[in-house]
Amino acid sequence: MTDTDETGEVLTLSHGAGASSMRSLIDSLAVSRFADDDDDPSAGTVGLAALDDGAAHPIQGDRSVVVTTDSHVVDPPRFPGGDIGRLAVAGTVNDLAVMGATEPLMLTCSLVVEEGYHVDELDSIMASVEDTCEDAGVQVTTGDTKVMGSGDLDGPVINTTGVAVVPSGSVVPDSALSVGDAIIVSGTVGDHGIALLSEREDFGFEGDLESDVAPVNDLVRTAAEAGRVTAMKDPTRGGVATALNEMASKSDIGLELDEPAIPVDGTVASAAEVLGIDPLDVANEGKVIFGVDAEDADAVLEALQDHPQGRDAALVGHATDEHTGRVVLDTGFGRRYLSEPEGEALPRIC
């Protein structure tokens, strides 16, 4: 729901949370103006109306260019396991990867900082950008810098755009799940959001809380080489709950999940319980949800678990022709719908 004041509707934090409020805003502001009806993922076309992790457009020679863009505002800009520089590169590379583009061609990187920001701190962030680009096998090739007045910002803003070229038939949308497909999560969920919140608020939880922020393009490549991956999504804003609901709704199928099978780090689970937050609602920055052809599920899972980033990968459910567009969670004690989180429980985390 949009708040109003005497001048009309105004934005709330929920409009940036990645769930229904944000999709409604994008629909009204952008999709209604710029989208067309030419989407055909099998032919390498994924447009704005799909609201996927990026867009794909055919070019000459049966290839498609895949493009994604993202702006990053995180508080604090440095957190256990990473910083805003690593987040910016990984987030963009991962959006390309889950569309099947695991070999990014180039990145752009634009910075917005305020007067008085320490150059040494900015240099450290850019060093992190450089290191993460090396991890992902990509380079920044162009960008922009803006300096705002003192007090105009409360932290740096980084915008990154990623570009890749792939065979048109290899584009993977998030909307192509079929009945019977296995659902695999590549590792423990909720790590990024809980670690960042703990750092921000100085909660001092016992145990090691660390963001999972990392490029996943090599992990996705490993899965695709092991079997037929039908759909993918990286569960960032809104966490696994939002990502799975989007995949179910777009694919026009239902999902049934075994909650005890979903991997959650023990320290994250304990911290989330204290905070009253469901780890399934919390952002991840180095995980992937895979839809996999049932016949290839074991092979893909084994390949993921052999990869350093996929040691905790788990098969957590399957697609069904029942309860279309919904996600059903079997808790071990009963069954319930897994809904998208309402509002923004953890603002400024990506």
C-alpha cells in the first residue's frame, strides 16, 4: 500500500523491499511505459515486463545480449564478509548468472559520494571492486563519478551494470519451472541480512555471523554442466520466500517445500529467532535457487556439493500442479503457505 500526504502518494521503504509493493511501483512507473509483448525466453528474449533479474535481447548470429543494472546502498558500507564494493560487483554478476550468462563481458561502475568522504575509504571500496571482479572474471570498462554536497547522502551509492553475450537458447528465465522439477537451494539462507543487521546494531551475538556475498557465476556454470537447469533466481531482497513465490507465480505452478531440508546456519537461526525474523525472508548475496529437471536433480546436487560455494546445497522441494502460484511449506508438524514478507524488515542491506 502506498502512503499519502497532502500532495498525493509517497514512497515507503516497502517499495524497495523486492516484493509486491515494489513490483506494483515498477509496473506503474516503468512497465506501463516501456514494456512490449515480445518475450520468448526460448528464443533469447526476456523483456522488462518479465521483471526478471535482467533483460535478454537477440542479436546477430543466434546470440543474445543479457543486461542487468543495480544500485547499491548498504548500511554500514563495510560488514563482516564484505563491503559495498564487493556487494556491487557480486550482485550484478549474480543477476547475469541466474539468467544463464555465467561469463560476463563487462561491467560499468558509477559512484555517488558526498563532499568530505575520505579518499582512503573510497580507495578501499574500489580495491574491493577490483578483487571481486577478479573473482568473477570480469572488468569494469566505464563508469561515472558524482560528488554531492556535504550532508546530502548518508553513505556511498554504487550503480553497476553488467553485460554478457550468450547463445540465445541458453537464456534461463525465472519463469520456466515445470511440474515435477526439483527445487535446489545452493547453501545456507539468510546469512547476508542477519550478519549485516548484527553489525549495524552491534548486537554482539555469539558465534560467527558473516555475509555470503560472492559471485556465483562459477557455481551456476557447474550446475548447468551437470544437468538441465530450468529456472534460477538469486534470493536477494525478500529472501528465499519472495524468490520462490515469484518463481511459482510466473511459472503458473505450485511449489511444495520441506522446511527442515532448507539449510540455515545455526548461528543465523539463533540470531533470527532472537530478533523475531524468519531467515527465509532475509536477503542472501551469494546463493541461488535452482529449478532442475527431476531426472538430473541428483547429479546437479552432487556437483553443487562438490563446489566450494555449494557444500551446503540441498534439495528442498518440487514443483506441482496444485495450489498454483503458491508455495506450501511442510514444517514437519503441519503445512502452511510461505508468503512474501510484507514491508521492509531490514532496510539498507543491498
